[in-house]
Amino acid sequence: MKQVQPAWQVFRTLCKAPGASFFSFARTRIAGKITVLLLIVASLLFLTFLLRNQVLRYSLNKLGSRFNNAYHAEFHLDHAAFRGFRSVEIRGISLRPEGGDTLLRVGEARASISFWKLLAGRIALTDFSLRQADLHFIKRDSLTNYMFLLDRKREGSSGNDTSVTKNYALRMDAILTAVFDKIPDDLFIAGFHVRSDYNGHLLSFSVDTLNITDHTFNAKILVMEDGKKETWITGGEIHQSRHIARFSMYNEDGAKISIPFLQYRWNAEVAFDTVRFSVGEKPGSGGVVSVEGYAALSGLEVRHERIAAEKVRFGDGSVDYCIHAGSGFIELDSITRLVFNGLSVNPYLRYQPKPSRHVTLAIRKPNFPAQELFSALPPGLFHNLEGIETRGNLDFHLYFDADLRQPDSLTFECELNRRNFSIARYGNTCFGMINDTFTYTAFERGIPVRSFSVGPANPAFRRLDQISPYLRNAVLNSEDGGFFQHRGFLADAFRESIITNIKERRFARGGSTISMQLVKNVFLSRNKTIVRKLEEVLIVWLIESLQLSGKERMFEVYLNIIEWGPLVYGAQEASQYYFAKDASRLTLAEAIFLASVIPRPKYFMYSFDKESGLFRDYLVNYYRLMADKMLRKEMISQQDYDELKPAVELTGRAKELLRTVDSEPDSTEIPGIRINEPE
């Protein structure tokens, strides 16, 4: 079999063969040109090396001048020079706003750049050192030395371009690359100080030394706030090439870390034992970038009046997360595991802005011990439920899917189902108390304003059958048309509330049922915290699902305690206050008017036009709506409907307030019109 020669051997043979002078000539010419080219490149590199310091100083001065002009700042450096070919040393850096206090001073900074990544257009640090750096934030009334960095508006873009689909995979990869490229393999910091003088409130963070060696780091941070000292211990790992980082922090003396400044600025406290965090990029496919890691916080304690009256001990929480980013979407994978005080869930979340903004949220936790839920509730945050003991299991399901540009297509499902569930022992509150006579205390802005008995001992108390059926039915239609059919919640009402709030881009309407209003007034009236709604939902679910009280009794209590005017509580007091008559004798027109007052009991006077004394247009329309619903449900007769006039005469003490009305309140809410009326 004949052997085939390699091409280079054939070329060499031809060049040596007789008559191959052409090939020899070509070879000589090519070699000569390559030699000249190499000499030119070498000369340019040598010239660049010789002039590198001049080029560096010129570039830095030009950048500094642009920065100063753009931000009205004074940026200055004393010395800048190369050390070797790829290391830069800068000394004497300072930055301040024009005529203001110095924001930044740096004694010396040295950095080395990866040559190979620089060829690829990326500036990646291989080592970095910083000595004697001082960052000083100053605020005195409206004057600061740092807001100049934020005040300059971006030019050339409105930021409203919606024609291009956002590629979150590219963005996430770019962010990770940029962050990890700026974290060098070797880092040394000595004498780094961050100080704040906020109208005389002094706060500082100081690091004597910080090293990153062999991908690990540790440091002590001395924190001083108005004379109080803490030392925080930090440490972790950073792998630049693998895009992996881990971090932890705790207090050196074993006490909790207290987040500074919160007490001074917002009268709040946040403290914890340990914080841990990690992030790492996973190999992706199909143009998807994935990031996974964990975050954990132990011994969390929070105090703020909007959260609870006393300090809340949240306990321990952690999340093992996995986030996917692709062309046009970002997603929290359902393998994400969120754990809070022993209760774990696997949430799923997806956001897709194109072709329209689309949000999906799903949580499914089947057949888990009920006590896990109630034991996870932080002490101090759910006062009525503290100490409760339960038996049996629960199933929880939440699904939310919305196209924010087409909110009417929104899907909302939320269910908490029980399996052999029961209460073994009540906690701080027995929710069956509403079945007997009890004392109700009304609160305004957290302050008790009045207490009275809810039962026959109170002359103003009225049994359900002692209240005009017109008023009972008007309140039902206005507040909760499905009260006697549902178990505390109307999913459709919540859905319609969410749709309305999305359309109006504000919290315009709620979806509270009578059960929820009753629980809020009886058990939570003094509690105006941001988590009150969650406690309200849990208590309503317990009362309704276990039938701790009958519907008739719940409605009876509701009609006897709700606010119907300034310090006016219950149907009987309202009837006397507005019409000087007993609650059993109210007419249809009077009943509809009282139903309209419930949402805004202190603003009933704005229902009347000051000049004519007649109802305003929105209340006339409200009368028509209510009458139509009551007739359709056979709650009133055709004769009642035909004879109804949208007008009442106030004969009680309420008429005295009509003389004080000067203008309408700053509100667009229509009194009495609720959205939780099932059709």
C-alpha cells in the first residue's frame, strides 16, 4: 500500500527540487515580512513600556477632569505609576464635592491586572492592596458630602424602551463576571475606616487588616456608635474563576450583632447571632444561567412599633435557593427550600416581562403536622396564638398568576385544609369567648377610647331578631353578601381586590369579610402592626373551620360592636345617634344609609351636599345598587323597591355635625360599596 506524505514534506521537497527557485524566493520574502512585522510590534511594545507612566498619568488626569466636571467634584491624586508591566500604584487619593467636606482619602493603592483577560476585553484583578483608606460620610441638616454622586441624572436614555426583550441570562452572567473579576486572588487591606457623622450621630467601622490568601479571608470589624463598641468576626471563601463565594459573620464576645443606626434614625432594633451566605454559578444549558447558594440568619430579634408593641424573637431562618435566568425571564426554582423556625416550604416564582409583565407564584405544602405552623409563629408577633397546641395535619396551597397588563385574567387560589385537626389547648386567647357576654374595648390609634359589655347587661345591646331586617340585609349586601355561605374567606373577593389594586396602582380596595372584620375588632383592635392581617386570617380560619361560634352569633356580635360614628358603636347606638329611634324600627332608606356609613364612620357628614342638604350623587347611585341587589335576592318586596327614595332626615345628634362641613375629604372612596359581594 502506497504511503501518503504530509503536506509540509511535499512543500520542502518541491523547494529543494531543481527548478524550485520560485518557492525559495517566496519563502525568503514571507520570512522577511514577518521579521519586519515582529520588529515593529517589539518596538511599539518597548516604546509603550518606556512611556507607560506618562500615558497612565495622562489617562487618569483626563478621567478625573471628566468626573469633576460631570459631578461638580474635586478628585485628586498625588502619584500614579506602573510597577512592572501590569501593576499600578496610586498614592494620595482624595475626593470631595466642590467646596465640601472630604468624602474619601486613600494613602496607597496597588493593583495587578490579568494580562490574558485584558486581551479579551475584561479588567480582572489578580492582586490588590489598600493602605490607610478613610471614607467619611457627613450630613448636617440638608447638606451632605456624598449626595453629589447620586444627583447627576443619566443622559441619553429615558429608560422606557420596552421594544427589546431583556436577556436576564446575559445580565446575570455579566454581573457575576464583573463582581468576581474585581475580587482579586490576593487581597491585602490595612487601615480601612468608614465613618458617618449624621447630624452629630457618630458611627464608624474599622478594619485593621483584611487578607484574601488561597481563596480564604477573615477580618475583625470594630464598630463604634456613640461610644458603644462591638467587634464583628467575618470570614469566608472566594473562588474567582469558579464564581463561588461564601461569607459568615458573628459577634466576637458571643453577644448578638446589633445593626447600627436603626435605633437613632427609626427607633428600631434589629439583632442576630450569626449570618451566613453563599453564592455560586452553575453550568447552564440552552442559554440559561443558574445561580445557587444559601442564606441563613440565626437568633433574629426585631423591635419596632409598626411590627409589634414588644421585641419580637423571630428565631432562625434559612433558604437554599436556586435561581434561573434566561432570555426574557427570571425564575426561582421550586427546589428552593425556605425554612423558618422548623417550618419549611418550597416556593416557586417566575417573572417574565415580555410580551407583557407576567408573574407566577406557587407554594404547595401537603399533609404536614399542624403544630409546625403554629410553633413557627414568632413570640411577640402573634399574641393571641402564643402557646396554642394543635393536633392533626394541614394542607396548604397557594397559586397566583397574573398578566399585569391584563389584570382581569388574574388567577388566585389559596387554601388551608385540615385533616383530623383540632385545638388541644388554647394559647393566650380562647376564641370561643364571643359566644358569651364579654367586654369589648374600642381602640383608636392604639389608645383605648371606650369599653362596654356585649350582652344583655348592656341596655344598648340588641339580639339579632331585635334589629331591623332592613338593616341586617343592607349590611350583609354592603359588607359581605356571602357571609352565611362561606367559611370566613371569599377567594373571589380577594381576587377582585388584587385586580382593582393593580389597575389603580395603589391599595384601593380590600377583601375583608364580616368574619375578618369581627376578628379584627374583637381580638386585634389594639394591634396596628404590619402582620396583623396574617394573624387575622389564622384566627378567622380557626373560628370558621372548627365552628367555634355560630354564624348568627358572629353577625349579632358584629352588629353590636362595629363603629358607626364618632364614639358610636353598635346598631342601637347608631339608630339613636342618626334617627332617634330603636334599631328595630329603621326604614329601608335609613338602613341603607347606615350601611353606607360603616366603611368611613367618621365621615358620614360628607354624604350630604352642604347647600341643598340632599345626598351627593355617589350615594344616590349607591342606593340604586343596594336596592337592586336586595330585590333580586328577595330581601325586599317590589313595593319596598318602588317606594324607596334616596333621602333620609337626620333627627338625632348626628345632624349637629352637618353644620361643620366645609369641603369634601381628600378621598375618592365611595362609602359602603364593597367588592366582596358574590354574584
